[in-house]
Amino acid sequence: MTASRIALVTGANQGLGRALVEGLAARMGPDDMVLLTGRSHRRVSEAAREVARAAGTRSRVEGRVLDVCDREAIARLAGELRTRHGGVDIVLSNAIARLLPEDSQAERADEFIDVSNTATHAILRAFGPVLRPGGRLLVVASTLGTLGHLDPRLHHLFDGVSLDQVEYAVESWRGAVHSGTAEEAGWPRWLNVPSKVAQVAAVRAVAAERREGDLADGTLIASVCPGMVDTATSRPWFSDYGHAQSPARAARAVLDLVLAERVDPDHYGELVRFGKVLPWYSGTPPTEQDRILTP
């Protein structure tokens, strides 16, 4: 990577996202800049100030309001970074909509899909073209993102397809949720399962088109699972979170992947957890009793 690197983290004013910003700001250089983004101007500004003043911070930290549900805003920011800096070096797509066990999955479907999936597609489309050689574009997903977690009837919608086709599948799923036909068609009741599979499929689709050129210049596009993280979003889903990692600890493995000097070709386009690839075809469809936020 070149000097004066630019890093961007979405969903970054709390939890894992903030820990990723803190880790980047501590491990990148004094000429580098980390953009901490979120929807609330107040929370983004406060978080950026706190990280910038924290012990160990080496890089410049700036807060930036970004609503990941606004595709035009994502495109504008990508264009701005291209114009001002010639592109971006690190993009970590981390935003997720908080969902509680008592929430209606159908009633929350639009927000959840918009934040987790529509935003992922927009980030891949907007920031892929402005990613500088040797850059990193990672989408934070989970172990539920492997294809085997879906009913086999749905595999063809996400396996070996383009980003356009992933988007179409996601919108078809959204429509089925609203029409009450999702479970009949094989979609899991829990939103997080198809959402994570779609995230990983979107990354795979973009990576398949870019693989040769990216590996030649040391660029990495992949999805990443940070493992179980103790956050306000995950706590309501676990009766025992004694083995969950703190956000800071979970961020370390992600940042080791981001800041590695060399790209492992086996990681490219894949779902990586603690430095190891999770096979795309692994996993089994969840039962009704399974927790939806499996790490």
C-alpha cells in the first residue's frame, strides 16, 4: 500500500465498527486518515473525537455522516475520495440493523435488508472502482454466510451468479417476506441467514470479475467473519456470551487480514474467519430454534 492511505469504516461509531477504527488509527501511519462513519452527526462526531484523542492513535481520524441506506450518498462519498485522494485504500463495510428477539421479522425486513444487503451492493459498486492498487475491501458477515445454510432449492440464486443476479434474488426474497410466501419457497424465517448468504455471494460475484487483476497488484476483496462479539446488538440473542470476544479483540483478526503485507490468493473472494477460509458450500439450514446471530 502507498503512503497517505485512506481508510473508511461504515457502522463505526460503536461496537465492532468503532474497534476497527481504533485499531486502524493505531496501526496505520501518521500521514494516513481513517474515516469513521455513521448516520448520527452527534454520535459520529463524538466517536471521532474520542478515538482521535485516545492513547495509541497515530493516524488522523475524521467523522463523516453516511447513511448506508442512501445509495446516492455512498456514490458521492466514493466520488469525493477519488477526486481528493485518487481513491481509497481500505473499505470495511460493517453496518447492521439491530434486531431484537421479540421483533417481527417481517416488519423489520425492509430496514434489515436495506442496511445489510442493499448497502453492501452499493458499497461494492461505488468503492470497488475507486479502490487503489493494493487496497482492501472487506464486508463483515458471519459463518451463516455459507451457501449450505440455505435450502438447496435456493442455491442457484446465489451460486456462481453476478452482482445483478444477487440483487434480484434479494429483492425476490424481500417480496416473498412481505407476501407471506417466503417459508413456502424455502427461505429461512430468520432474516440474518439469507442476508448473510447474500452478502457473501455479492462479494464473490464482484471478486470473480476482478480476481486476476487484483491478485496481480495485491488487492484483496473478501468477506470476513469476526466471530462472536459481545455487543448491544448480539447480547439479546445469547443466553451465554461468556465466550464472546470484546469488540477490540474481535477487530484484531480482521485488521490482521486488512493490514497483511501480502494477499493470500486463497482468501480472495472468500469468507475468512480467523485467517481461515470457510468453504462456500458448507453449513446446514438452521432449525427454527437456532439463534440468528450465530458468529
